[in-house]
Amino acid sequence: MSEPPDGELIRAALAGAGEPIAGALELRPLPGGSSRDLWLVAAGERRWVLRRDPVGERAQTSREAEFAVQRAAHDAGVPVPRPIAFGDFGTPGMLMDYVEGEAIPRRVLRNAPSGLVGQLGVALRALREASTAGLGEAPGDPCVVAIDAVRAELDAAGDALPALELGLRWLTLNRPPPAAAGIVHGDLRLGNFIVGDDGLRAIVDWEFWHLGDPVEDIAWLCARPWRFGADDRPAAGLGSVAELLDGFGAAVDPQRLRWWDAFSQLKWGAYCARQAALRRDGAHDSLERTVVARRVAEAEWDMLELIDL
Amino acid sequence: MSGDRPDARELIEAVAVWLAADLGPGLEGGDRFEAMVAAHGLMIAARELELAEQHATLDAAAFAPLLPNADPGGDLGRALAEAIAAGTFDDDLPTVAAVLREHIRRKLAIARPGYDDVAAP
């Protein structure tokens, strides 16, 4: 468990945001597998979440930028925890409303409310309609940015993976026309949304957000590795792609979706390959990450099936 | 061949089975999950000990015809990866894809037997 944040910093931030608390403030660490440091903040009946960079870590992504995108998404009606304040809480972090519900994939799958996939589609619709003002410069061609990022991951991993190279070559040669850029969550899958009896309550963990092609999020959500075995329910192991697209409410070119489906496998495969290299470099000693590296062959298989040459 | 039994593969399998069937079920939550991951990792290692050599031979035989200029005793997988990335096969990706599909089947026989049996959308 990491050292707790200073309660006075939290009290000051809440007061500054117009939500002062008079009495005692309770802090409890929140488990849940996020790479960020999560704390439940309680005062009486009221609850918030503090999400900050782990102490001692040089963060790869910006919490300030994450605050900005979460605010933009919230303003656009995307179900997200209401962001309250960004600041220095020992490390950079943000305060947001606490959202009650279930996020653990196996539990969500056991009790998934019907219509959840449609709600995810509607959330993605709100996201694609959200204003990108103040969120930085949009890339000219999101596909090129994506390809370059995977190329860098593969080079950093250093292994010879001819099947992934084939996939990368196909992606390079078959790019769809550049889409108008919108907000992309970047890691939308079971585990990153909070569900209740009433359905989708909040999409969380916006760490990997970027401006790009919204179809990227649709493809990632439907990728085989996080269907938890439910290949007959390709949308997050919960339902059909048609249900998802119905909620999304805009025509999606099947070739564009297929491109991002293939890209998702390539990104996942490159991630797997990278874990082995990171262990060799001493960057981690996680058993799970070490063994997951051998799933690269699954990504290669699924990618070849998708591009179907 | 001439070593004592259980050999490396049998030892690894024995530890894997013990983790999955004896130690794991008695653990809770995250520890149980990690024990299963450990068993899974060991079984990959065991299958690799059994299959790696014949796969290397099959891969070399499959890749060599695609790489007429490569040193046949060298790292053909790397040579193939580099040739693909350089655009050498851009006009005939399906031929390379067919060869690589069988190569991936071999990898899956080690890393996740049966993964290629299921037809996924």
C-alpha cells in the first residue's frame, strides 16, 4: 500500500471547487488493478475518489490532460465520474465523484443488465459528438499515428515477429481515409466501466485517451482477448456488434472497422511482446505480465484471421 | 535421452499440476489467480521443451523458399520479419500469410493449444 495523500490538500481542493467539508475526512485505499493510485475520500455520507500518480513513479501520461478530457466527456453527457478538481496531492491527481457499482469483469458478466451494450454504444455516440476544444491538436491521420506507435513498441520489444510485421504491413497499405478526429478513450473494455442494476454508470480510466478515430474505441471494445471466452458475444463479451453500433448511431464503414479490429490485435500483440523485454530489462517482476507475453501468438492468429488474406 | 527421470519436462509438468490441483485451490483471490498463472506458464515451458526443436526445423523449411538470398543457417524468422517490414512482399502478402498461419499454429500448440480450433468473428 502506498503512503496516503495529505487530507488537508484534499480538503482545500474540495473547498476551492465549491464543495467544502466541515467535519472529519476519511481516506481508504481503493483496490482494483488501476495503474494509478486510487483513494476513497469520505466525509459523512459524501464520497469522492482521488486518482493520482503513484508516489515515486515518473508518470508516462498526464493527469492534468486526463482531467481535461474527463471534463469534456462529462460536459458532453458521456457517463463518467464528475471531475471536480485537478491539483497537487503529493503527486498530480484529480478528485472526482465516487460512483457506486461493479467493475470487475467476471462479476459484470455474471449479472449484466440487458441493454448494457446499447448503453455503451450511446456513450460512444456522446463521446464522438463531444467538443475537442482545449484538448490539443488533432492528428492529420489517426491511422498513421497508430501505426507509428505500434512500430515503436515492436522495435522496443526487439523480437522477430514476422506475423505481426505482416499485419503492420497490411495496415500500412490498406489505411482508410483519415477520419475527423474525436475523443478516443484508448482502453475501452470490461474492467474500465462501472455497472449497476440500471446499467452503465461510468466509464473510467481515461489514462490512454487521445484524439483520433472514434472507431478505434469500438474495435478495441470488441477485441477477442477481453471477451472472457464469450466469442458468441463479440461486444465486450456482453452482446453483438450490431447492438453496439445501433447505440453509436452513425454509419460505420465495415472496412474501417475491420482496419481498427486488425490494429487492435497488433496493438495487443505488441503489448505482449513488450512485457517480455521489460522483464529482461528489470522494469517489472510481475508473474502475470511475464506469462502474458506468450499470448502474442494468439494476437497473431486473430490478426491473420481478421485480415483474411 | 540418457538422463535420469523425471526429465526436465516431466519435472515442470509435475510442479504445474501441483500448483493447479493442490496449492492453488487452497488459496484465496489474487494468490489463487497467480498460482494458476504460474501453472499455465510452466505448462507452456513444458510444451516448448517438447516441441521447440521440431518447430524450428519446420519454420526454417517454410521460411527458406521465401528468402532465397538469406543465409539458410541464419535467423530466418528475423530475416523474414525484416523483409516483410521492408515491403519485399507487398505484392504477394497472401503467400506469406499462408506460410505464417502454419507458423502461428505451431506457436499456439506451445502457448495455447486449441486456440486456433475456435472460429472467432
